[in-house]
Amino acid sequence: MHLFLLMGGLLTAAPSPYLDSRTTGAAYCYDPESPVLREAFRGPKPTPDTRMDSAALAEDVRFLHQLLRTTYSGWPELLAHRSFDPDRFFQDWSAKVAASGPTVSFQDGVLAPTIAIREALTDNHFGPSGLLSLLREEPRLAFREYQADAPPGLAPASCDASTVTGAQADTLRVAPVLKADGTRGQRLTVSARGGGDTRTLRCGDTSLPLTVRPPRPVRQFAPKDIYTYEPKGDVGIITIRRFSGPPEAEAGLRQFVADAPKHRKHKLLVFDLRGNSGGDDGYVYEWLDAMVRGPWFASGEVWMHGAFYPCFEWNTRVQRQAMDGRLDTPEAKAEREALRAKWPVKPEPSRPVFDSGRAEGHAKTPFTGRIVVLVDRDSASSGESGAYALHQATGAPMVGERTGGFLTYGNAPSFVLPRTGFAWVVPTKRNYFAEPVEGVGHAVQVYLDAEALGQPVTELLPRLRKLP
């Protein structure tokens, strides 16, 4: 049983999972010696029925409230909400938990309040670590794509997205779909939440039935296979299953960047980012630096500097080591010492810092071929920002279906709640896009039918070659 998920009884004070700010110069830097931290990332995750100590959780809700006020990139938008008062909400949440008796279920004490916050502000990253996939399938939160082949002569302007139950109106569009024979059709599509396999869209005097795109099984892979490169004549197939992982996975991602000269020799590169659930998209930016010459723009972004910002790199490294169970290895300690040498940092006030998203490639020999990027609903976080960077920098079309929608609020580290001992994901950066992304995902330039989207790249190549 998890150390701090107790069935009744009193919870004694535990060592803090954070280092003394006088050592680091900043709050919220992880203490790698903390047993609370180690258990948070190696122990079992709570379930909706897990009983939690009410007093401890009430105190952690107050801790989380203070943390979000200085660190969460979505906090300003919650403050601006017309009908949701975040300060009052957290005060009421803590009081309700404290008054609930000796224990409270994880469902009532944690998941239900989290859903209420995310109904006020759509943010797929925000919530208890390890349970974001569960929240993602909650009908009140989850968007799915509903589609139909566009009838000949359809005037898109005649379609009213408000007639689709639960729809996000600005996702309604007609987009190309690549058929099995390589020909193109037109797909009418809109994203909606609320569950159910069908919707109806009113277009003028006609009611069009829409069907949800079906889910597919999650892809499984070994860390050593996080990056693969398959040369197929004039085509290079680059598959990246995730942008983070244990040491062997990080070695594979570094190899991806190092292989850029090999990739440059092909006329067509197909990036397979289907199922890539994220990590560090910096590897894509490094690769583009070697393949592109000149400026390009990703998304504008605002970082939350202040109480946590200097701990970001440190906590990311400590968390990875804890997840891998290697905090005490000589290699892990050496990694931390290199970061610790920068301490203490000069404290700075909590404030937003803007970045325009401008990047510039420095390739001596720029890539002159074409690039196609395969994505799906399980391409999430850096898995979708990496795809978007390739699209923005090279014009590569994103092909498949809308991505996961974990992107408006990003760079999302976990913070261990000191009394209950479970981790909470808190985005610290706000990205700005020209179109809606959070919850609904990046729109693709070309769709594939669900059956085709599960096929290997080699089987898709004949039709991908026909893309402009």
C-alpha cells in the first residue's frame, strides 16, 4: 500500500519532497533523498476507490492552491473566468475535504474537483500524475472527431456546428481525405464531447449523420526502439515513439539528431509520430537546425518564471531517475551534480515571460526533399508539438487525424504533494496558436481513414508519395 494513502488513522508528518530553498535559491526543487518523492514515482497509483486521509488531503489542496498561483500557466485565465472563482473554489475544496470525516475517496476528494476545474478551463495536462489518460476519456472533458464524406456540391457555409451536440464550433471544416487507391475525397469533420458514437449536423435543409472516428489500441514498444530509421531507396522512414525515456531511449533520440546527414540523402522523409505521447521536442528542433536554413516560427509562448522556474531542469532529471529506479546510481548522481553546480540561483518574482516562437535553422546543406508527418489521436504533448514544428519549418503536411490536444498548456512537470505523497501535473508554459488546439488537437492537412491509420508506413507509401 502506498505510504500516504491510508485507510483511516492519522497521518504523521513526513520529510518534505523538496530541498530547502536556501540551498537552491528557488522553491519546489526535488530532494532526491526523499522517500516521499521516491514512492510518488515508483509506488502504485491511487484508484477512484482509494481512501485518503482527509486532513492530509485538505492540507495538500492548500499547498496546491499556493503552487498554482505562482506557477500554473493557466491560472491567469482561471482568474479571468466569468463564473469560476479559482481562489474560492480551492478554499471550498479544502474545507469540504476536511469536513468529510477521517477519510475520503480519491474520486470525491481529487478526481471530481479536478473535472470541475477542467470544465472551467480545458487543459489536458492538468491533474494527478498517472491518471491523465483516465481523465482524458471522461465524457465531460474528452473531444472526439465526428465525420462523414462531404456530399457533392456541399456548401460548407450552410452547415451549423451549433446543431451538433457538444461540438466546438471552430473545429467544423471540410478537409481532404486520402483514399486507399491514392485518390482524394472530402471529409466533413467536427470535434465534440459528451460521448456517443453518432451526431447529426444540419447543413441548410439537410441533416447529415456523422460517425465518431474509432479508437485504436495503444502501441507498445521497448525503450531501445524509441527511434528507428529505415532507408527504402529514395524514401527514409523515421519512427519516433516518444521524446523521453530511460537512458537507452535518450541514446536513441540523440542518435536521431546525429543521423540527420543520412536523412538528408532521401527525396522523401516520412516521420511516423503516431502514438508518440511526448517528452522533449527539443530533439526535433536540434534536427531541424541541421536540416533547415533560415528563420521559421513555431508558436508564441509565455513561461511562468519565479518560484519554480529554476527547478525545471533539475526536477525533470530527478523525476526521470526516480521513475527508472536509478536515483542512487553513480551516473544519476553525476547528472545531478552537474546541475547542482549552478546553485544557488538568484530568486526572482513570479511573472510571465513572453517568447515569440521564432527559430532559425543553420544547415550548411539544407534538405531539399519532401517530408510527410503521420499523427493520430495518441500523438500528444511534445508528440504533437514536434509534428507541428516539422510542419512549420518545412511545410510538411500532417497526415492522419487530429492530435491529442495536450498543447496549449505545456512544459508540464509533476509536483509531489507533501502530505498525501502523490504527484500533480502543472503546466508552466502557455502556447498560442492561430487555431484551437487544447482538447481538440492540431488539425491535419490530410486525413486517413481509421483502418489505414493503423497500417505500417511501408503499406501507406504508395499513397503518401502522391501527396504534393
